[in-house]
Amino acid sequence: MKPFVLLATRAEDVPADEEYALFLRYTGLGERDLVRVRLEAGPMPRFDLDELSGIFVGGGPFNASDPAERKSAVQHRVEAEFQTLLDDVVARDFPFLGACYGIGTLGVHQGAVIDRTYTEPISVVPVTLTEAGASDPLLDGLPGEFGAFVGHKEAISALPASATLLASSPDCPVQMFRVGENVYATQFHPELDVGGITTRIHAYAGYGYFAADELELTLAAVRRASVSHPSRMLRTFVERYSR
């Protein structure tokens, strides 16, 4: 089997390593078949898509809607690298699944409006499939509504005509979309479980996702509801695109 790639941008080792472990667990892949590239640590390699099965993008600290002067040199580099990669991915309709930061990269590439209108605190939200989502093969077997972990400072407020809306939540109208037949992005985190979100809450306390005195409230919020359905799409992605 040709490998899959996970493109990551987390600079902190503990949440970065756990993110990789979660993708391994829920895709069912081994380390040889899911190659991690930490983009915050160095330039993106030039990939030969003919030698890959598919690409995952994890979450991260970068916000596409930040003013250019507030973005670090690393963020500017990573954004430019994603634009080049997505030129090829979208043109070839190559298997791609971006989670959280991945929805920003694909959204920017396609001309979506990304701003602070539809932020969501770290929590579990009900995600509802659209008619297109209910019939999408990547979401096969998922119920029409399911709980998912979220936590983001920006979101897509307007999709371009090139995108098909697949899922929404009450406070964020674009939770998932598709371009072509094989290029996907989610605002929610399909890879997360309670252990993973707990690690991130502790790791990113003080990053502006919640107030300093809201740590325990935030932990309680993600433990109230069972979240088990979103990770299924990771295994489905692998089963569908392994070659």
C-alpha cells in the first residue's frame, strides 16, 4: 500500500505526538503507512502524489483570518506551501482530508470567507448532515446528527460555488465541505476522543480558547456527551483510498 501523509503544525510535542497517535488509532494505519510531517519544524517536502494514497491535515495554532502583519514567518511559509500543494490536490481531485486548520487551508485556497463570525468554544456540539452529506460515501454509516469536538477562533462564513456543504452545527454553518469528489475538510476534529481533547485543553490553556478561570468548566463541557461517530470517517477514508 502507498502511504498516507499527516501534515501537522503543532509546535508543542505532547499534543503533537498525541495527535499523531490518534490519527494512527482511528485510521488503523501503522507508522510506516502514515508518514507525519511537522511543518512548524521545517519546509514541506515536495510530494509526488502518484506515490501516496492520501493526505490528512491536523489542527494547529494558525488562523487564516489574522492580519498579515501578525502572522509569523513560519505561518507565511506554511500558508504558501499549502497553496502550492492544494493547486495540485484540487486539480487532480486527490484524496485529502483536512481537520480544523485543514478547513482554513482548503477554504482559503477555494476563496471562502473566513472570519470570527462563527467561533465555537472548546466543547461538544451537535453536527447535522446536509442532504449531500447524508449521501456522501465518506460519511457512510454516520447518523444524521452526531456529537463532535470543536474549538476554534475562526470559521468559514461563506462557501464558494466550488464547494459542497456536507455538515453544519447550530453556531457554525460550515462544519464540513467537499471540493470535487475526493477533497474534504472539517471544522470539527474527527480524530479526537476525550483523552485527546483533555490533553489539548491543558496544553493550550492561556492561548485564548477559554478564560484563565474556565479550565475546569471547559474540561466538564467535553465530558458531558459521548463522542464516537466522527472518527469513523478516518477509517472510511483509508478504506476508500488505499492503493
